[in-house]
Amino acid sequence: MHHYSASLEIIRWGNADVPGAIFWYANELDLSMEDIGVLSTIFYAFQKSKPLYQIGLKTGQVMQVCPLISKNKFSRNISRLEKLGIISITEKNKSFNDREIHLEPLMEKLTSLVARDHYQLSDSNFMVVENASNSEILNSRIEQLEMQLEEERRKTINFDFSTGTNKNYKKVADFISKKTGNLMSIKMSTELKRWLEEMKYTPEFLLCILEMCFERNIYNPRDISKIAKDLNEYSINTVEGLELYFKNYVDTNLNSNKITSQFDPEAIEFGNFTGIDMSAEARKAVYYKWRYDWGFSHSMVMKAGEIMCQRTKNGGLEYVDSVLANWKAKNIRQVEEAQKEILEFKNKNKKSDFNTVNYKKPVSTMSDYEIFVAPVIDDANSK
């Protein structure tokens, strides 16, 4: 006769089977060892309680097969797993023991991860859902990027489009973006403000100018500004005059890459004021660097030329360049700011000179510009 065996009784109770994929993908699923232990208990209770065609598992059944788990701790554990999207809990309006736990979310995640890492597996239904999901994610990401680009663009322009002037700005800006296929650069944005505010162009006439420039592959803001300046200087305000200007001056210089070289009133004015011959292309290039690359207004360049004239006997572009470089480093962009900086520098040095015992040169004989410009620059120009 066979005797009863405790070992056989242990086997009769069965084993807690947990999918090995849970251990493999635990990091990606953000599961801890405690989470895996709770899932093992849920799987064991699921195996002991219902046939396969029934779904869901009551929390009371899980606690019954594992008396070690307290109600409060088990409630915290399954709440965490629900937040991670590992399980779903239904019947929350009932008592805790009657709430149902569903393992379908976990199996869907595991299926997705396994199919991702093993492309040989093909489940048409899964692939359709997965592709649809990827498409939705991609479209959502594109929309987010477009919103971010629009926000960055608005920050760069920093305009309130509720006013009439700024509506004109937006109208022209949208035209430029559409024609170039890109958002406007900071340089183009700065020049557009000048065309509308300083040169007083109407958006309609400005669109005509830009259209004719883009037809000739002229996209550089500096080149367009030279054209706009010439048209403004010579009072060309009709379409007929615009076509004549482009035909006689722009088209004839495109081959030599000299856009409207005959017209350059700003550079000519600067040359007449300082006595520097600005006819050479290299000198014009330096002037354009100040205006368009460094972003100084014509009045600021003229102010730097004025300082050069009053400070030196035989000044040149190098001296003006050093003055503007100093202002650029200090972010001085207005004539009033430059004048204030000169006076502050003068007062500061007066106090310093007053406390210097061996200072021989009287302060009263110095000009504002002698104080403003560093002695090193003066030595360089006197060589």
C-alpha cells in the first residue's frame, strides 16, 4: 500500500509560472523585483481560479492564495502596476476584494517588445495596429515640432500682430517664407523692419521688389537692402520704374556679382564725411560688414566716423572698425547710448587722472575722443 506523501501534496498545489519575458524586459517595463513578485502571485491566482475563456481576476482571489500580502500593501502594489500600464483594474466602485485585475496590458506590451526584437515574427493584426500606432506617434511628433518652430519664430520676431504695421510685417514675412521655403533668418527679419519702418515701403510695393529679386535668385538680405535703398533714394515708386531699374542696373551686373554697384548712397555719404575713398570694392565690403553682419545702423557708422575724424589726423577704416567692434562687444546700438558711454568713460578717467601723481598732461587739453579710444589703437595708427 502506498502511503500519503507531503511532497506529492506540494506538487498537487502546482507552481507559479511567470513568463520569462518579464525578467528580460523588466528594465524597459520599469519593473522592480517586488513588482515581479506581485505579478507572480497574480499569475498563480489566475492559473488556480478560472478557465481560459474567462477574463479578469478578483483581488480577493489573489489575497486568498497568498495570505502573506496585506490589503494595504497589495493595494499600493497594483496601483503602481496600473500607472505603469502593466495591468488594468475594473469594478473600482465595488469593495476592494471584488475589484478585477486584467493582465491584457502586460501581454500586449510583451508582444510588442518581442515583435520589435524578432522581425521574423509576423502577426498581421499586430503589425497593422503597430503601424497605425507608429503613424499616429509620428504625426503627433511632427505637429509638436511645427508648433515649436512657430513659437521660436515668434520669439525671434517678437511682434504683436494686432497693430497695422505688424500686420504688414506678417504679410511680407509669410511671403518670404513661402518663396524661400524656410523660416526667415534674423538678418532678413531685421532688414524687413527697416524696409517697412525706415524706408516707409508699402507691403504691396515691397512684395513687387522681393518678387523681382527672387526671380533673379537674389536672396541675400544685404543685397536686397541695397536695392531697396537705391529705389528709395531715387524715389522709384511705380512698377514701370521698378522694371526699368532692374533691367538697367540689376540685370547688367548679375554676371559680375555686383548688384547695383553704381548706387551706394550710404557708403558714398560715409566717404564724403570722413574723406575716405569708398569707391574700392574692398572698402565697401568693410562698410557692409558693419551694416549687415554686425547690424549697425548708418547713423552709428557715421558716429564712429565722426570719432575717427576728431581723434586722428590720418584716420582710416581700421580705426572706425575698432570703435564699432568695441560698441558691438558692449551691445551699444544707439547713438545716444554711444554718447553716454563716451561721457561715462571720460568722467571715470578724470577721477583716475586726478589721483595720479606723475600725470604730466593737463586733463583740460584732452578731448572726449582722446579719452574714449585706447592708447594702443593710437600707437597702431601712428606707425
